[in-house]
Amino acid sequence: MVLATFAFLVGGAGCGTAAAVTVGTGFVEEARYLADARQLVVSGWAAPEKASVFTTNLIVSLEGEEIYRGRLERSERADVVQSTGRADWLWSGFSARIALPTGTREAVGPQAIAARMRLGDGTEFELEVAPQARSIEVAAATPAPALWTRIALLLAMAAPLAALFGMPRAARWARPIAGISWGERSLFGAAVVLSFLLLVAAGWTGSSLGILLDQSGVARHDEKAWLGELRRVRSDEWQVVSPLAISQAAHEPAFPVINRNLGPDGQNMLVIGMTGMPVAHVSAIAKPATWGFFVFDLRRALAWYWWLPFFACFGALWMFLHRFFAVDWRLAAGLALTMAAAPYSVVFSGWPAYTAFFPVAGMLAADGALRSRTWQHGAGMGALLGLAIAGFVLVLYPAWQISLAYLFIPFALAWVTGKRKEFVFGAPQAVALALALLVAGVLLGAWWLDARDAVASIRGTVYPGQRSVETGGDIDRWFLIKGLMSPMTMYRDSSLMWGASDAGSIVLFVLPAFAAVGARLLAIRRIDAVAAVLCAYVATALWFMFIGFWPELARWSLWGSSTSYRLDLALGLAQVMLFAWLAAPRNNGAAPERDRPKLAIVVAALVAQHGAWLYQRVQPAIIENVPASFVVLSVLALGVGSYLLVRGRDVAFLAVYGALMLAAAAPFNPLGLATHAVAPGPALAQAVRSAEGSGTGGKSRHGVVVVGERNWSMVLPAAGLPVVNSVFYHPPETLWRGLDPEGKFRVVYNRYQRVLFTLAPLDSPAAYRIDAPRIDEVRVTVDPSRFDFRLTGGSSVLAGTADARPLARNASLEPLHVDAQWTLFAVRP
């Protein structure tokens, strides 16, 4: 490359002005525009004529407008030395990655590039630009969010902080409003609610849905990523749950139980768990994350869908810790935040927080019912308890549900036993119990009547219906510091960690917590049932993870459905409850002050040493992503936190613990405005509807067969268009009967599945092959020229440009519309 450029400089372009020759020589060899990041990469070589002068700054202009003046990355260019004979030009290579500033002229079309190099003595010289680098195509920048939305975001962030730290006297200043005297705690609660409402009203979201929606020519949207990085690791969110929820709103009629745009049989949307789907069904009352779809436009519905799990978990856990353990409301808020915004909650898109919200809210409702003095109050608390029970069941993820049930049921029994003298057992409690059973029974019964066929189909699948029982005992020995490493491992890929979803966890202080609880129990000279239950639960969970259960015990106890790799949520919640118990006024300060420092120092030293020992047992493929300085600092933080926990320095401990948790979680979420709508490209929509309604596709045929493109099969339903292959929670029987009428491959496709159609020449007599390369994926490989697409039952076939060429020879297809990036074929009758 340098030979050509040097020949161009000397022979083709001449030497330019005399000043340029005496100052320096250089060449821009490559210019690349990174559209997703709005960055320009410029590389080449440049060198001063005088060996005593150095290049200091690269100056780049687009269409005559300077966009960059700054440092450059240097590299060796032995080819320059060889071509020029200038040994002092070895380090003449340069490269710079430039973020295009906001306001840069971005006319659609080619943008001319010019560059200069500045030397240390203040002189500059022009760089010649290779023909292939003289212009780039710069896409129009996404406009900044409207000013009022940015103000709403700022207020949403500032309001809770102001109420927590900056307004200690506001309660005395505030006059009674509507007969309610606002205290500091009430102001903080109102600020949290205001923060949630502002985020929803402005349409802010942390979803990574933009990865899916950016399908040029297939769908139109106005999703706007503003801050942070969209997270591909959250594929269950942006590639499955969120687009399926949008597909419900796009369906005609909206919010059906059976979504007819998903597969030839449709998909029962009641069996989709986590935050669930918006379905016009009575069970939607128990799915608060979906309520926004029934009230707001799509942008605000998606904002509600995203933020409610975090805010609901925080609010419920805050009130729970404050009420049940009588800790200061500020301390309770800090502890609640560490769980609602934990790395484990964040990497799983808030679903762990949402799951934890229901049992915590149920405990609050049960406590309120047991303290009720009137039947009206008891009825209200009972109804809320019934909603919490139904909502918890409809999360439909046993790995979290079972582990949380084993935590909260014994805790509830211990709590009622310890507080029985404070509770009332009479008519209000009978009304509360009856209404709780009635509400839960009606909601779950109605759900079961409309979901039982789909549930039966799922239970008969290879995965997850017949998933083997987990006996535990398979967790890594260094798991206790997994959360400690999250600030590093969540952002650095490793071959032994499945991305951030495997790396994000909870910072565990269970060993010093055990020591602190033991010291407190000795000091108060009694066995506290709540502390005993929490410690026993943590010990049981660790036993299951590190040692394992007998197969029969795992099966009959249902622990075998809560895998050891999904116990982070329950462990973290039990740990926070232990922290609150230690901070409770009736327990805190009970140990003699003279004994605490010695015990705290010993525990801190042992925990820090144990942490260092665990670090040595982390596999090289993981630990190589963790700098030695971070290891030292994190072990030191572990020791300091342990000391503060045992000493009973609750606020200081929370500062250490909260910093460790939020340091990993806070940078992970992207931030942007949700889309107002997802609409199909006009040409595609018209062509699909033509194939659906014409004799060409056949009136009995339905849906688009998507070939090759994984994301298109989710974008089209979100845009209101039917597809044959997508993500199915229960197998699409009609599709598989057409492809496998004898059922030879049923063991392959009888599972939760993402159905993919791919092209490849096949030597076998059959024109297609069915495989399951992953436990949740079924791939149909078809011979592009021989496969009969009528077997799929679809009315049309959508393929990218590369796949469209071989499909043009297929006798069962005829081109219906050709676009720059896709081709739609009609399936012949």
C-alpha cells in the first residue's frame, strides 16, 4: 500500500508547495464510517521532514468543516521506511477513531474528507487522501431527545436524591395537604413515585430493543438510543419478550389470548412468563408490568413495561425492611436499592426484581391483614395478598419461584410466631383470608381454563417440560466472589462466562453475616426465629449449590427445578434481610462494645484471606480479564465491609456494599426513548397482504416464511404482519405436521423453540433437514432449488439479497417484490 501512496505523492500528485515539502509528508489511506457508533476511523501515515520535530495532532475535516483536532494512535510502518529510505519514519503510522460531534453537517450522500498534520513546532501540512478514502457516506444523526424529556429525566434522577439528602427540613416546612401531614419518609416515597411517573411520561427506557428494530426496509420505528450501549446479551428481552409484547398491541384485534400472527396455529400468549404479555384477559390484573399497554400509547407503555419491575421491587422492599425490621427508613431505602438495581437484576432486564416484588408485596399485605381492625381494611389487604399470590405464580419461572418460596414461607411462619401478640385474629382476618383465596383462585382459575391446552403441550416437550431434575453440587468454588468480580466480568467477555448474564451477580457477605448474627444471638441470649430461618435458608442454598441434594430429595422438594446457577436472587434477598435484622434496633448494640472490635478484626482478616484464596481458584480464562489492582482493592473492600458489618456500623457498611453493587450495575443500562410505533415498510406490507389475500398464495395459506434472518421473524409480528417461523413457547404442530407428517423428528422439534429456516445445497433425497443445534433452537435447512415451500403452509417467503438469488430457481416460488435489501416471494398454489 505504501508503495502506491508514495508513488502517488512523488509522481502522480507532485510534491505540492515548497512549504509542504519542507514541513512533512503524509497520506490518508483509509477512512471508515461506523454508522452504529457515529464514528469515523481515519488511518494512514505521516512524518516530518526534520527528525527533530514530532507530529502531535491530526486535524480532520468533513466538507470543509473541522470535526477533529487531537491525538492519534501511532504504529510502526516498516514499509514506509523501505519505500522512502527514511529510517526515522518508522513510527509514522497513525490511526484515529473520531466521534462525529453533534451539529456536524450531515447531508445525505458522500462527504469529502480532508486532513492535516500538526507538528510540535506549530507548523502544519496537508495529507494527501487516497481515492478510496476521499469521501464517506454519513447517515443523518439521531436528533437529541426533546428538551422537556431531558428535563423530565433530570428531575426523575434528582427528586429521590433531594428527598433523601437535600430536604431534611422539608417535612417541617410542608403544610398538611388534603389532611395528611407530610413527613420525611412520605416525601421520599412521593419523590420515588414522581420519578417513576416522569420516566414513563417522557417515554424513557433501558431496553435494548433498538438492536432488533434497526432492520432497514423491513420496519419503521423512532426508537432513539441516547446514552450507553445497547446490550446484545439481553437477547431474551430485545429479541423475544419485548417484540412479542409489541406484537400483541399490533394484532387485530389487539391483545388476544391467541396471537394469530405467530405461526400457522397462533401462539397462546398466556403461557409467556416473566413480566408477561398484555392480554385482554382477567389474569392481566395480576401482571402489573403490562398495565401500561392498556392505558398509554406504545412509547409510554414500553417505558412502563421497563421501569415498573425496578420501581415496584424497590418500593415494596423498602417498606418491607422498614416495617418488618424497624430499621431507619433511609437505611431501608439503601438496602432496597442494592437489590432492585443489583447486577443480577440489571443483566436480566429487571425480571429478578419483578419476581421478588410479589412475595415481598404479599408479606406486606399479610402483615396489614393481620393488624386490621375493620373488615373493610381486612378485605383490601386480602385482595392485595391474592393479587400478589397470582402475580407470583404467573411469573412462570420455577428456578426463581421455588427458591423464593422456600425463603418466604418459613420466614412468614417465623414472623407470625414472633409477632402473634401484636396480631388480631378475628372477623377482619377471616374476611382477608377468604378474599385472598378468592382473588387468587379466580385469577389463576381463569388463566388455567384458557392456558391449559398450551400448558399440557409444554409439559410434554423435551425442554422445558421434561427437563431433568437438578441435584446441585455443580457450582464453581469461587462463586462467593462472583459478584465481587462483576464490575470487571460484566464488561469483558470470557470463553467460560456466557456474557454479562452469567457474570452479573450479588456481592455476598454471608460469612461475616453469619459471624455477626452468631455474636448478636450470644449477646441477646435467645434464639431469634427470624434470624435462625434466614441463616438456615442461606446454609441450605449453599449446600445445594456446593454439595448437592440426593436425587429423591431434589425431586420431591422441588429444589431440582431451581438450578444452582439461578440462586443468586434468593441468596441476595436473604442476605439483605439478614443485614436488616442486624441493623434492627432490638438487635443492634446488644453485643458488648469491648468484644466487637476484636471479633470484627478477626472476621475481616479471615474473610479477606478467604476472598484472596478464592481469587486464586478462578479459571485463567476469567481471571485474566480482572486486573491485579482490582483484585487487591476488591479483597480490601471485602475485608473492610466485613469489619463494619460485624461492628454494627450499618451506614458505613451500606456505603461499601452499595458501592460494590452499583459500580457494576449502574453503567450497564442504555438509556433512550422508546418507539411510538413499529410499522412495516410500505412496500413490504403491501406485498405481504397481496400474497395473503390473492390466489397466488392461496387463501388457506397464512404467514411469511422468513429465511436466513433471525431478527426479521420477530420484527414482522411486532409490525403487525404474520409469520410462519418465530419463537414458540409450545410447538407449532401444523408446521411440523407439514414438514414431518410421520413424526420421525419429533424429539428434535418438540421443545420451546426459535424456528430458523436456512439455505444450503443438500445431497440427500430429502430437500430439507431438521436439526436442534441448541436446546432452544430448531433449524430447518432447505435446499434452495428443490424444497417445496408449500409444505410450510405459508403464503410468502422473505429473504435477504444473498439468499434471494438461489431461491429464484425454486419452482414453488415466484418473485412478488424485489427491494434493495430483501425479496418477497409468493408461494405458488
